[in-house]
Amino acid sequence: MTRFPEYDTYDGLGLAELIRAGEVTAEEVCDAAIRRIEAVNPSLNAVITPMFGEGRRVVRAGVDGPFAGVPFLLKDLLHAYAGVRMTHGSAAMRDFVPDHDSTVVERFKRAGLVTLGKTNVPEFGLMGVTEPEAFGPTRNPWNLNHTPGGSSGGSAAAVAARMVPLASANDGGGSIRIPAACCGLFGLKPSRGRVPTGPDHGEAWEGAVCDHVVTRSVRDSAAMLDAIHGPSPGDPYHVAPPDGSYLDAIQQTPAPLRIGFSSRHPVGGTTHPECVQAVEDAATLLGDLGHHVEPAEPDVDGLAVTRAYITLYFGQVAADLEWITQHLGADAARRVEAGTRALGLIGQSLSAGDYVASRRAWNTFARAMGAYHQRYDLYLTPTLADPPARIGALTPGAVENVGMTIINTLNVSKLMIASGIVDRLATDNFAKLPFTQLANLTGQPAMSVPLHWTDDGLPCGVQLVAPFGQEARLLRLAAQLEDAQPWAHRRPPLIASMAS
């Protein structure tokens, strides 16, 4: 029995406050977290690289900062921790060990967080589910037959199961917001450039990727953004700093906001009734809180967004596979999943002109959203078009695997592009996850807020998108929603009756 049975009732700042007050030691908190991980992880497969010894070493050495002594987990993608393997969810990189910290990891350390492991991700973060062949699927603590989403699925499952109060995440097409929605958590994607992606990347995925965390409380997210935002040497540009701290901002009640909403599927599919209901209930709640809420969509072509995004997707995979071949060898490159190799071949078939033309379309979307925000302060949508999928439902089936084998062996990727099959793949692949990519291409901040649970007990988040640089507006509203309709008391069935 742990000496700190109340461990999982506190958020990160709450634990830090207890440690500072001397009511519990950092060692006791660390031990409680390790016990929880050891108890729950076999059911979830959220943590793939334990770092318990490193965590205990850090605690013994002493920590300082706003989260001093708070247990933490790192997403195993882009978040390099010197001396600890970083696999990116791939057998090709199973033994890759970085010799330096990424900038955001340096800032996590400076904030006082104690890292106890690395979390599972889909290979190279390419899926909205977390089911890599190299490490197996991560399961959702709300229902083990369902996905926690992706690509930050391991982090989200761990936080929802109260292994740790917060964990690192990044978002290149919804990878913070999707798992937050699937796991009943709060997830904020910052504006492009708000959090640096150095030193290995200036703009990860052309600036589509942003780093932050998934949390149970809004205040943890705000305080963490305070700790990690701001430029680092060599960044391609500097984003205007906020007016004061984000943690202070959430103490202020937001002024009445103009909020447009839509649950219409942006690429012509069907939005599940539960996801529609989530938005309608959120709109009602926002209206009750004094905001002006009405149906209104931006003038954005959803299929054009999907095409632009999947072109980025293909090109990035091709570049990643080339990097693996050059730095880890051809044998390593051959160990990637068949689907990833197929995506890479399609990426190699694209011309530089194709890629640049697609990248230019991002400006069209950003201008349309700029015009929309002349009329509305925020845009409300579902986070997902469907509740969390069952494990295996969104991974390639037998027929698709045969198609990928053909692409890989015959290199027919250019023919696929010409025939329009890629457009159909784009529509099919984003049928369940069509709402999040827009904010990545425009660079806007966006958040998923856990306001709805389905009749069978699965979380179903709603998304709010703000103008560029307006994270404080989102956080202030999120805190108001958290106060009006709390969610942190909800416990997944896996841990509802578990003592820490």
C-alpha cells in the first residue's frame, strides 16, 4: 500500500503545491506514480519505455519550478530525452538513442517535471489511432476494446488512467485534440511557433506540428504553456508573446464571445449523432454562460484541406524514410510498416511543384479563417466525426494491405495519383477525423474540451478554434466551461474502484 493513497485525486499543480508545503515528499509522489503505472499499464500498453530509475535519480538530485516533483510521461515522437531511446513507434528506430534533449524537453525539465517513461505512438505519428506493429495497440481506459486516439494516444491513455496528471503531446493534424477527445481530457494545440520545435526542427511538418501536453485540468495546461512557450535561438520567427501569463488569464471570466458552430462533416461524410449532440449541448451551455452562439461555417473547402494535408503527409513520410536510410541504414528502412512504405513511395512520386502548390493552399485557408474571425471570436465543431473507434477498426484491412504490397513492389504510386485513388484514400482515411487538420494548416490555436460522454460511457470532445495567437481566449473559456460542467471527477471504469 502506497504512503500516498490520494495521489490520483490531484492535478499537476496540486501535487506541486503539496510537495512545496511539505505535506508529501517528491519521493512519495514518484513512488505512487510508479506503482500506478505498474498496476495499470499491462492493461493499456501506454508506456513502452519505462524510465523509473531516471525519474528517481532526478528526484534525489532535487528539482525546482512550477511543477517541481510532478510525475510526467513523454510522447515517444520528436520529444528527445538524451540517453533514452526514441522510437517514433517504429521497428526501424527501436534502438535509436538521441544524444541531446529537444528544446521542449529542456523546458519540461526546467519546469520541475519528473519523467518516468515514454509513451506509445502510431508509427511516425501518422494515424489517429495508436496501434503500431512494433509495440502493439494502446487501449482506452474508458473501454479497453476502443482506441485512445492518436497520435498522442499513449500519453492520453496514461493521463486518463491517472498514471500521471499530465503528459507530453504534439499535434500535426489533431494529435493532441483527437486523443484528448477520446480519453475525456483537455487538449490545447498552441499557435504555430508558440512552442519551439528545436533544435532538430525549425518548423516540424512545415509548421503544422505544435508541442504541448494533455491534461485533466485546464490550469495544468495553462501553467505548462507558461513554462514552455517562447522562442529559442535559431527559430525561423518569433510569435508575439501573450499579455501576461496564461495561468493568470484563466482567473478572469471571459467577456461575452461571438461563437459560430457547425457539425457538418467537411468532406461530405456523416457526423455521428453523439458528436452532433456534443456540439449542440456545448452551444446551449455557451449560450447559458452569456455568449452569442449561432450556426456559422467558414468559407473553406473541406476536400481541398484534406488534399493539402495528405500531400504534406506523403511528402513528410518520404523525407522520413530517406532520413532513416541515410542515418540508420537501408535495413532499418525496410523494417517500417507496409503502409508507411506505400505512403513514402507516393511522396517520392510527387514533384516539387506538386508540394509547393499544395503548401500555397494553406494561405487560402488561413485567409478564409481570418475573414470568419472578423465576425466570430471562436469556431465550435466536434473534435471527431465518430466516438472512439474499436481497436483495429481504423487500421489497414487485408484488401488495403494487398494494395500497399502492390504499391511497394511495383511502384505504381504515380498511377494512383493520376487515377484519383489518392483522393479517395484521403476522403476515406479522414472520414472519422475530418475536423482537426484545418487548424494545423492555418496555424491557429485549437482545443478539445471534454463536455460529452456517449450513452455507453465513451468520451466525446468538442473543438473550439481561435484566431492566431489567442490561446488565452481559449484557455479563459475552457476554465469557464470546466467550472460550469466539471469533468475531472469522472473516472474510467478501469480505475474507478482502484486504490492508488
